[in-house]
Amino acid sequence: MGLDSLDVFLRTVRDDLGLDIAIPDGADTALGDLPGWDSLNLLRLVALLEESGHRVPVHRLLEAHSLREVHTLVKEYG
């Protein structure tokens, strides 16, 4: 699954995690401020990334403050 585009990444996260994310404006929303965001969604995001072939270290994901930062990590770690 190609997640290189921010819009595709946001749509994938929105659809797979069932979150109400505005595209592209939601990219800069603090994760804790996303409607429905919780620790379970963080685990689901890790699984989504793993399933799509993107192995981002979990400790780096924990440092991310927004989906834009997560997307930057996805691109960084391929």
C-alpha cells in the first residue's frame, strides 16, 4: 500500500481506524485532539503501518504529535 502521499495516508488512517479526520486539515491536529483517538488507535496504527510494509519504530511513533509527523516517519523509514 503506497502511503507516500499525505492525502492517501490520511484517508487510509481515517478509513481503517474509523476516525473523523479532516483531509488535509487534520494532518496538523494534535493526536490527543483527534475525535476518538486513544491508545488502542495507536496500536491499530502500528498494525496498519506494519501490514502495509512500513516498519516505523514504536518509540518514534510515541514521539509524534500529529498525523503529519507520523506520515513524515513513514516516509523516513520507508
